[in-house]
Amino acid sequence: MMTLLFLVVFFTTLATGLPLFVAMLCTALAGFLYIGDIGQLRLMIQQFYGGMEPFSLLAIPYFILVGELMGGAGLTNRLLRFAEALVGHLKGGLGYVTVITSIIFAGVNGSAAADASAVGSIMIPAMKKGGYPDAYAAGLVAGSSLVGPIIPPSIFMILLGAMTSTNVAALFMAGVVPGLFMGLSFMVMHRIYASKLNLPITNKSFSFTRLLSSTGAAAASLFAPGVIIGGILFGFMTPTESGAVASLYVILVGFLWTRELTLGRVLSALSNTVRLTSVIFIVIGSATIVGWILSAERVPQAMAPIVMNYASTPTQVLLFISVIIFMVGMFMEEVAALVLLTPVFSPLAVAAGIDPLHFGIVMTLNITIALITPPMGACVYIVASVGGVSLEKLFKHIWPFVLVAMTCQLILILVPGISLWLPRLLGY
């Protein structure tokens, strides 16, 4: 009954045009009124700030800052030139460049939105100029940006680790192979479309000299993911510390090596980081209140027997969770969906005997797919804006990319070893 009340209040307030966090606060207030314990309203404030309190969440602004600084330091353009030298000689080369750049960029900032914005602002105009259909060019950028929250570092995994007390470093390692697998899947898809659409070749032939030159120019960019992942992997740094070190690294590279970073660009990056972090944390705090009420009323525990009647195996439970998250993600902002649904589904996963790392990857990928599904689809709005593509046209043509992502999700559910092989190899 409470779950139904929450859904009604949430979507009603959201339909009136209120901001997302206000809709969640209204939903939480309705929950307190339903319980009938008005004297406990002070707990709303405690839970709001408590949701933003975990130390591991401090990594989020650092990784956002890294992504912002990379553009100002000229590292993103160097990554693009490296990828073009590597695969530009293939048919539809710019499409491969887009996917490879997204994969490398994902190893730095952990955000699909930042990936879509940084890569899309450069690659969509370039692909359109090269004769690519504009909706396909934008869709490829949106689809390949989904590797951002899967390949470490990942903002979604930091949130999930904080809420479920799962080792964030282990989650990061569990995301490496699935992220590369998803990137490869989009490259296979692009190979098919490159022939179907007769897309042009960027470079007439492969040049080892060009590759060597672009690799040298992009060396600092390529080294950045190693700073983050290597520091975590070898135990030198926590994810939060690696984010801070990576931020300092990009600043030094931007001032001393590329010399494209200026004080004005640093201040702009800091301003954007504060703005984006504030939005994320306000949503986290608001969603935490609703999640706390659901947990206090033992809604997840009540759901477990019901779900187990229809989904008795770990695979069935994960499929059930995936369907629910896909439906919710179409209408709810992704961070809010993650913070709200993780406390509900985590006990189900534990009851079904699902490995916490496998659950974390499936949960993260589910939330990530929502970034390109209509009508919310934040990454779709971003690429439509930066690429000058009609939103209606893009939503119409985004479904093949959604299908590829969902196929990857299904394979990861059916074959847990894809997610668990690397963390187990490393002793997590």
C-alpha cells in the first residue's frame, strides 16, 4: 500500500512541473503522514544530510572535475586524434573513433553525461560533415557513452558501494570487462551499419608514423586512466584519493605540458563541478529519505517472498530486477532511481544468493541504459543539444542502440563470470 502511495504522490508532483528533489521530498512527507508519526519529521533532515555523508561519495566531485579539466587542457582532442590514427583507415572510421574515445574517456571521469557532452560536441559535427546521417551519429555517441559508468571509475558504482557497503574498488574491477564488452558490441554494431549506410573512410590508409605521433601527443591522456585504476588496483589510493590525484595530474599536464589550461578554464571547470555535484547530492539526499522510509517499513523484506514465488533462481531475480529498473528508468532521473531502488533490490539479491559484485554491475548497467531510453534519457538530450540534432528524430532512431545495450545486459546476467572473473583474479 505504501509503495502505491509513493508512486502516486511522486508522479503526481512530478507532473505538476516541480523539481525532482521536491517531488521526492513530497513523497517522503506523504510517507510520514501515512505512518502517522508527525513527531518524527525531524528525521527527514537527518536522513537528507545523512545520505550525503558517506566519505566515499567525495570521489564524485573529483571525477567530475577530472572530466571538466580534460577538455580545458586539450586532452580530449588529443584522444580523438589518437583514436583516428588507430582506426580511421577503416570503413566508417569516425564511428570507431567515437567508440574508442568514449572507452578511454570513461576510464577518467566515470560519467556518461560528461562522455556524451565532451565526445559529442566534437564527433557529431565531424560525422555529419563526413556524410553520416545525423540521427545515427548522435545515437552512436549516446550509445557509446554508456561505457562511462561501467568502466572504472564510475559515479554510479561509488553510490552503489556506499549504499550496500560493497567494496568500491572491487566494483570498479568488476566493471572493466563488461565495459570493454559493451564498447566492443557497439563497434560490431557500427561495422554492420558502416556497410549498410556506405559510410566513408576517414584516412585513406593506415600510417604507423601518424599513429606514433598521435600516441606521443596523447600519452598524458592515455596515462590518466592508469593513474586512477592503477592506484586503486595496487592499493596505493582509495577511489576518493585517486580522484584527487587525477585532478591534480590533469591540472599539471594542462599547465606544464599541453599549456592549454588557463586559470579561467580551471575556474570554469570548478564552477561546473560544483553545479553538477550539487544537483547530484540534492537528489541523493532526497531519495535517501524515501529509501529510509521504505526500509523502516520493511517494504523490501515484504517484497522478497512475493518475488521468490515467481523468480526462484538468481538469474530470474536479476531479470525481474532488470525489467523493473528499465521501466522506472524511462520516467525517473538515473541517480534518483539508483538511490531509491538499490535499498529495495539489494535485500532481494542477498536472499537469492547473488554475488554482491554481480548485482552491482547488473544494477549499474540497468541504470545506465536508462540514460538513452525515452522519454527521460539524459544522454539523448545532451547529444541532441551539442550535435544540433532534432530530439524527436533522435528518440525515433535510438532504439537499435538500446537493443544492443540490453543484449549486453542479458549476456552479463546469464554469464556472471564476465563480471566476476577479474575481481576474483585480483583477490577481491
